[in-house]
Amino acid sequence: MASVNPFLFGKAVVGDYFTDRQEDAKRLTSNLTHGINTIIISPRRWGKTSLVKKVISEFDHSSIKPIFIDIFQCKSEYEFYHAFADAVIKQTSSKIDEWVEMAKQFLSRISPKFSFGPDPMNDFTVFFDWNPKDEIDADILDLPEKIAQRNNIKIVICLDEFQQIADFAHSESFQKKLRSVWQHQQNVTYCMFGSKKHLMENFFNHKSMPFYKFGDMMFLKKIPTNEWISFISDKFTETGKKISPKQITRICDVTENQSSYVQHLSWIVWYKSGKTVTEEDIEQSIDDLLEQNKVFFQREVEQLTELQMNFLRALANNITTGFSSKEVIRKYRLESSANVNAIKKALIKKDIIDVDGQRISFNDALFRLWIQRQQFFD
């Protein structure tokens, strides 16, 4: 019987697929079990969701009930309240009659309605009419606290893609509503994280914003190459294959240690290789990974101006500082230093680049490589 590929990508990794992050996991576990709200900040594909799911999977669910809510699809306050109430009710009990009872008891002013699919335990939705003028949003936001008090438990609510609320109409007012209710809860702890670093930092790191100093801010770092060497080597060995530390380092260098890409590229290498990985296996796998992502990258560049693309070509050529120099402006046709500043702001807003002091970098290592391979500047 053929071995199962020991790597996982495209979803949160748990169990044997998860590697390292021991210190991050220890800190997050301590925070959430001791009632400290936590904000996790890092660029995309660094493993935030995997870290959170690993930690909450190890809770004693009889005393701490974790609730995981992905709000990526929420486009308004109304949709957020629906997703929030639905998840809180569904994930605090496994019995349908308790769902109905909790909704009717704690959301009585909203007159909740229920929809059950063919599999009622998994296909369930709570509906309600919501009018901002009724001022019943606090009832919804306080729902987990009321359930926690009734059941004598602690609840941890994990909100993935939290930056999505920036797109809501009157977003800052909505944030004030959330904080005004959540900061007084004694039995509920919040963990917020998202894939757009600059927006998350704006929410929690600026004094003018409602969520300023709402909790402990964790800035994730990349998993170092030596940890990946141990993890990837063991996975290949366990499935009867051999890969060298040098080849694993090549995988890490190409992906710049971004967890999702490391797992994805390792998956391809494992799939393509025989008993022993060759250099050709590595390079062909890199080509395959670029090809698989090409449609996404093409769609990305279609939304960029010529000046923004010229800037990214310069960045892909390892120019990380000095963009306003006459030589860089001339070579990459950036026109002026004023344009450079405007371009940077636009690309940060699009979540394509990150700026750390004077140093600029791509948020997506593979996008950088794809642009680099399409250079036409001398």
C-alpha cells in the first residue's frame, strides 16, 4: 500500500502536520486559559490559524469551551451578528433542544427563527430580524457571557479574518460597540487574528482606535530553517524516502519560510520524488508550485498600475531600500520620489508589501519569485 503524503497545505494544520511554535503555543495557551484577550499579528501564510486551532484543541472542553468563527464572508454588521450568534449557539452545545432554548432565552427580544437541513446537527442556522434602531446588538454580543454564566464555564472566542470588519459601513462605530460590550465580560476571552497585517496593526496599535490595548499582541515570527529541516526530514524518513538538509534549505529559501508554502512545496517534492530526492525534483517542484499559483498572481497584477509593477520588479530584484535614489527611479521608471511614496502606501493597503522601518519586503514569497522570473530590466 502506498504511503500517504505526510504534508498538508491549503487548510489549518493540526496534529502530526503541525511543527514548532512551542513558545507561541505556550504563551497563547496561558493567555486564553487565564482570561487575557490576545491579538495575533503576522502576514499571510505564517500559520496563525493553525496555531490557534492547535491550542484550542487541547483545552479541557468541560471547563473551557472554544468557539471558532471565520468572518471572512461577513460584509456587514448584520452578517457579523448572524455569524456570531450562530457559532456561539452551535458550538456551546451538541443538542438541538439546547440550541433552541438558548436562542429563545437569551435572544428573546430578537424573536429568533431556526433553519435545519437534512443533517440537523451540522446543518443549522439561526435567523433573526435586526434593526439598528432597536439597539439589540448588545444582546447578541453578550450572548456568550450569558451562556458561560448559565453553564458555569469559560468561553474562548476565536475570530479569524478579523480585519474584515474594516470594510463594514461605519466600521469604527461598530468597533466601539464590540469593545463596549466585550470589555466588561468576565467569563469570555477573545482571540483575534487576520491575514492583513497592516489593518490588524491599525485596529490594535493606534491610540485613536477603539480596540487599542484590548489585549496582548503576539507578533509571530517565521519558523526557522533548522526546525523545518528536522520536521521535513523526519516526514520523508517515516514514509521511506530521503531528502538532504541542503534540499530542505532550498525549499525554505524559495518560500522564505512561509509555513503554508513550505508545506505545499514539500508536498509536491514528496509526490514527485522516488526513494531519494534529486535536485531536479526540487526545481521541477518549484516550477509546479509557481504554475499552480500563476492564475492568482496574474489576477493580482491586473489590478496594479504600471508604476506599481515597476516598483515590485525593483523589489523582486532585491532592492529593499533606496527607492527614491535617482538611479533606481531611472532604471525602474518610477518617475519621482513623490511617486515612490504614493506607490508604497498603495501596495501596503493592497497587502502586497510590508514595511519595517526603512526595509520593504513582499508579503508573498512566491509572488516575489514569480515577478522575478519575468524581469525585463537590464
